[in-house]
Amino acid sequence: MSAPEGFLAAGTTAGLKASGKPDLALIVAPEGAVCAGTFTTSVVRAACVDLCAERLQSAGGRARAVLTNSGQANACTGDRGLIDSLRATQAVADLLGLAAEEVLICSTGVIGVPIPMDTLIGGLDPLVESLSSEGGQAAATAILTTDLVDKQIALEAELGGRRVRIGGIAKGSGMIHPDMATMLGYLSCDAGVPADLWQAMVRRAVQRSFNAITVDGDTSTNDCYLAFAAGEPLGPEHFEALELGLTAVSQHLAKAIARDGEGATCLIEVQVEGATSEAEAISIARTICGSSLVKCAIHGCDPNWGRIVAAAGRAGVAFDPEAVALWLGGFQLMQGGEPLAFDRAGASSYLRGRQAGAYLQDDTVAIRLAVGDGPGRGRAWGCDLSDRYIRINADYTT
Amino acid sequence: MSAPEGFLAAGTTAGLKASGKPDLALIVAPEGAVCAGTFTTSVVRAACVDLCAERLQSAGGRARAVLTNSGQANACTGDRGLIDSLRATQAVADLLGLAAEEVLICSTGVIGVPIPMDTLIGGLDPLVESLSSEGGQAAATAILTTDLVDKQIALEAELGGRRVRIGGIAKGSGMIHPDMATMLGYLSCDAGVPADLWQAMVRRAVQRSFNAITVDGDTSTNDCYLAFAAGEPLGPEHFEALELGLTAVSQHLAKAIARDGEGATCLIEVQVEGATSEAEAISIARTICGSSLVKCAIHGCDPNWGRIVAAAGRAGVAFDPEAVALWLGGFQLMQGGEPLAFDRAGASSYLRGRQAGAYLQDDTVAIRLAVGDGPGRGRAWGCDLSDRYIRINADYTT
């Protein structure tokens, strides 16, 4: 996150979490930074999300810093939620010499629980003091709640004779502790881009990454992705390359979240092609990723093509069922809308092999579905559904 | 199903199921019967569903009989699917002295497997011979696949000085055997109603029953609900009462399906009030019923209000989060959008009590959510999500 030129980050322990793990993170962008935000579409959203959205809108897509507290989601906390968010950002602004309007805040943790404000405020001095260009790792750790691993990435490219870097961190979607708000993501880039163009690029990247993953179908109250860009203006001829990098970073983080889904033993990647549009392809792919029956079948190493095509059929997208072709890894299961004879034991063994894969190794179950000969193609990611998911979410009593 | 005057039904064993259980059912309606059908919205649907929809449309909502074969869904079977459906209905029509166009067919069972037609045709003679006004029970049994119990009901009312009866049977949604097509339902009524009015009544009843249940979010390729009405025309002053009965029968059958959901230990009923419209209220209620996190929490006896309100927030319906109030059984958990202090042990014990309930006893977890002061109210039904659901759907390999 702090790899791009001029960005600072920090992560510390203020005492907000009962576990004693790091719980406060701060990211500071260089002067003149533009910031694009995408937020949960839930009607029930935390006060901090409202504040971020409002500040970005009234500042025309500009911001300088974002504070993250993990432990309390500050959702469903009434008027106090907004009052606490305002107070926290004012305190950070004072310490950094910024206007409060330039500071954003994201909260993640238990819904319905307010932030212990004295603890948070008390933690700000050491947090600001530890800001550095090497602070990305500490920030990536401090935003976690029940995640098993941190999620970060940095990319570097040569654009127009100069080095451009993009960094990103994210958290989620453990929800091992009930009532957790799931997903947060931050991205930094050291190239200057006009605010409206940056916003459009980020929106497209999010459609192809965070909005294409699903773990359990439950949208959180605090979902938030903030992408900062600041630095020498980049020539328009490099915008396409920049967007490719932006999308790659976003997809890496999104896939890391799906892979770390509760009880998951593998990552599922569904690629749909031949649809009318990319949006329709992603919609079909995400419906397949979200099907409990498909997720269970994959967990059970069952090459169950019927469940995959049935899920595609209910995605709300029109296609010709007789044009359907389906592949699982290297095995073709359907052609012309009908099942093919295939090596069932081999396909099952392919699925078993993905589950045995360790983190970030070859743990990806690849499903490819053709639904016609249209130009639309898109991907989505999810994970399998295991007994452990039920136990994680049923055994814990708030 | 055969309780209403003039209706005949039968259920027999033709040998379509490996288990040797009953697998052929026939329902015959009196001359002049109107028939309203509602079908799966899946793009991938079985040939028999296409045939039913087309015949009902070209006959202006009239039909005389419906054959059901259980064991093979006849979905994703290519041209052969339609050819077999045509042949089966022609054979039934010949035996009953009807035109083929007056006969419908529904199939349920494994996707991608064609019907063993010789076996089916060979079973038609004994099936037709056993038609009787007492055949409802046999038909209710023969349409089952992996259901644990049959689902049937008959209601009787005095309307305009005469007895009117409504009967119904349904199957689903076991899917214990992978690739099962889930839901079939049939309704009979011995009052005459104009076809277009009947269709409108049935459509509304389905919105308030079958379209308001969810077990695992996966829409089947063969879902079908057929409602027949035949008899003395009923005066318009009794239509409202008739629709109430029609809705009650449909809701009973729909709830029976949710209650028999895979691995379920209780029925969940969510009532939403204060929405802008009934459709929006049902939409919020069904989203809550379908949330894996809510289902797991209830299975774990966790009065987890945060998950309920978070699910409501992502239903795609606008409401004021600060107007939210929530009850679980007799316990109020939220008011004015914020959590209340409540008897956590008591609420947990309430949930535990529902799960202990035997079939058709007090096994209903009641959730009531107010989202404002609008006139819209509606209900939806689902079931909890247990380890057994995963094992049922992961352990079996097709």
C-alpha cells in the first residue's frame, strides 16, 4: 500500500480488539491526491460509509487520508455513529495538519457496537508517529478481523519512461465472528490522473473484481473500497495500461478474499463466454459461484454439471440452452446443451487436487461455460461450501 | 387432490425409479376445466415445462389431465425431451379419450437423463385403470423424489349455499439426490371460474406462497404449479373468498416444502411490515429467509439480529434503517434502528425449542421486521442451514 511514491501507512494496536491484535490503520496520500470510492449498496450501512461517500462527493473526488478501526463496525449505532466518525477524523486531521474534510474513516467489526472512543483517540498519537513508506504491511495487518491471512499486492510498470507503482490491501470476508462487517480494500497509485477519469476506471475495475466475488451471498453494512492516485500526471496514452494494472491489483485482492472465505478449501473461478455483454457474462458467472449446490458439489469432488447449468439458468440472463458448452478444468462436460460422456473419476480427482492445494498454490477450480457466440465474456470467483462454514456460523453465539 | 367433486387421481409404480417406489401419477379434471400454470423462470428448463406452457396458452387456459413421472427430469436431453413428452401425452390422451393437446406432463428427477419410455408407456394402462376419487393420496406419493414426507391438503367452504372444495399436492425440495428438479405442485377446485380470472388469482396466490419460499436459493429446471378448476360457475361475490382458499392451500404446500428442506430442523417464517408495497415486503422477507448467515445463526440458536438486518439491507428495497424494529418470537431485539437489551438466553432457548419440534408441530421460528409505516406487509418461509445440508449435497457423487 505504501510502495507507490509519496504514500505513507501505519498500523498499530490501540486496544479496540479483545484479542489484543493490531486494530488501527492509517494511510496518508500525497498532496493533490484524487480518491475514488465504491461503497456497499446495502440500505443498512454504517455511519462511516455515509461520511466517506459524502466527503468524496463534495470534494470532487479528493482526499488525503483514511483511518481504519477494526473491532467495531459502528453500524446500527444511531446518531452516535456519525458523531464518533466526525470526532475521529477531526482528531486525525489535527495531527496531520489537514482539514477534517480531507480525512476518511472506515470501520469493521461487530455490528451494533459503538467504537470505544477514548481508546481510539488515545491510539492516534503513536499511530501518526509510526507513519512511514514501509508501513503498508502493518496497515494490512491492522485492518483484519477474522481473516486467516493478510491480503496485499504491489505492481510496478514502466509507463512513458517512468516507473508507476500500484499498491493495494484488503480484508475480509471471514465473518467467523458473527456480525462482522466484511470487506475493506485500499489502493494507492503514484501517477496523477484526473479525478473523473480515475473514478470511472476504478468503477470498471471494481465490477471486474470485488463485485464479481461471493462467499456466502451476504452483503455487508460496511463494504468500502478506496483508491488513491497522486503524482506526476500521466499522459492519456497510458490510461489503458494504468487501468489494466488497477484491475489486476483489484482482482488479486478480491480473489484473496474469496480464497479466504469461511471454511473454504479452494478458490472457484468461473469464466463465462459467448454472452451478449460482459455484464451479463459476469452475472451468470457470479450466480454459479454463489450457488450452494454448486459449492457443495465442488466440496464433495462431484463434477456435477447439472447444478452448474441449472444455476446459470436462473441468473436472469437470456441465452439459448442448446448452445451451452461446459468445461471443468481440462474436462469437457457438455456440448450443444447436452451432457457428454467424460472421465468422471478424472474430473473428481481434479477437484480433489485443488482442495489439497495450499494457500496461493494451485487451489483454483476452473469452470468455463459458453452460452452462445456473443462477444461478452467475464469471470467471477467464489469458494466451496464446507461443514466448517456451518460450524463457524452456527456454533458461535453472540 | 381428488377431494373436489369430479376430480380423479392415481399413483402407481411403473419401474422408473431404481428404488422401486411409486413413480407415475395421473390427475384428471372434469370436462370444461380451466387450468392456470406457473412455471420455472429458469432459462434452462425441461421440455415438458415448455410443452405445458405452450398447450395452456394455445388452449386459452384449459386442460383435462396431467401425467407426472418421477425419477428422470427430462431436462437437458435435447430434441428427445420434447419427442418423449409428446409421445407420453398422446398415449395418455388415447387411453382417456381426450385430444393430446388437453393432456399435460411434468417430470421430476435427475437432470440430463431421458425417460425410459417403454417403461413409462407400459405403466399407463394400470395407471389409468386405478383412477378414482380416492386416488389423491397415491398421486401425492408417486410424485415424490427425495422428499421425506408427502405434502397434501384439502379445504372445504360453504360459498353461496353450496360446498366448494380445494385440494392440493406438491413435492420438493429434497435434492438429496444431486441433480433433482425440485418443485411440483397441483391444485384442484370444484367451482367454475372464468379462465382469465382463475389465472390472475393463481398468479397472486403463487406470489404469496411458492414464490415466497426458499431452501437453498437454487431455482430448478422443472418447477411447475398447475391449478385446475371445474364445476358449477361461482358468483363473482364469492371470488374473494375463493382466492383466500386458493392462497391458503398454496401456502400450506409451499410451507411444507420449506419445512422438508434438505437438512432442515425448523421452519423459518419472516413477516415484514411497514414497507411501501406487499411485493417489497415479500422481497425483504425472502432475502432474510435466504441468507446463509441467518440460516446458520438460527441453526446455532443464536438470536443474531445483526445478520437479519444486514440481510434486509441488501434486498434491493429502499427503507429507512432508523425506522427498523425487529422481533424474534416474543422477544423484541431492535427499535429505531438500534439494538435493545434483551433476554439473550431466553431468545436462544426459544430457537432451541423450535428445532426440537416434530414435523407439523411447533417448529416455526417467527421473525417480524418493521421497516417503516408503509402499508406493505408480506411473509416468506425458509429453513435453517445445517451440517446435514452440506453432507447431503457434498457426499453424494453422481
